[in-house]
Amino acid sequence: MKIILLQDMPKLGKTCEIKNVADGYARNYLIPRGLAKEATKEEMTKLRLLEEEQRSKEEKERRKSEELLQKLQQRRFHIRVKAGSSGKLFGAVTSTALADHISEELGIDFDKKHIELEENLKELGDFKIDVKLPGSVKGKISVTLENIEEG
């Protein structure tokens, strides 16, 4: 029997995949538990429409992320921090601090999970920071850590 999976099933397949399974397995286990439904022509049409809608949504999200990445790469973000005379920071700049700074400068909501820091920034200087935006859009942004002149 052909079925459409409604959930990821280990050793069987992922959501929305069409699989051939034994009639008894489908009728007695998968369908009653809401894990799958029979792959009728009507259901197949619904599935195709759903997949097309999902693809267009993903494409729209990817384009939006690419535009944001271009906007981020066109500037250099300057963050003023306290540091000692050797250039070591009093504390560290984290992905949260970077995301907050970007959000404030661009006036957008920028999530810290988009910033991929191997370790926190602990000294003054110029850095290239990896960002990964929705839609598998990746790039690097420029960040400069400057000392706050006290006086």
C-alpha cells in the first residue's frame, strides 16, 4: 500500500515522503496512530501543492536573508569596549553582544543564533565573523573592537 508519512519515522522515512508498506502495517499501525495516510490521488495533489507552497516560502526566505547579508557586509561594525593597555578586554564580546549591537545599528531584530563564534572575542582589533542566516545563507561580516578612551 502506498502511504504519505505525516511524521519522521526512523527506518521508514521523513515527513511528506511517499512509501510502499505492507497493507497490514499501514491499516493497523501507521494510519490509526496518525503517522501516515493513504496515498490517494486527492492526497497526492494536496501534497504537491503543499510542497510547491513550501518551496516558494523557502525561496522567499532565502532572498530576504541574502538581502540582509548584503546589508551586513556593506558596513563595518565598531564596538567600543573597555580594555587594558595590552589590548586585552575587561570581559569578552559574545555573540549576544554582537547581535544586540547589529540590531541597534540597523534597527532590525537580529538573533544571536545567526552569529557563529568559535570563541568569544577577548582583545581589540578587526575580526571577520561568520554569520549563517535562514535559508542556508552564509557569509562574513566585519567587526572592529575599539578601546573606550577614558578621560
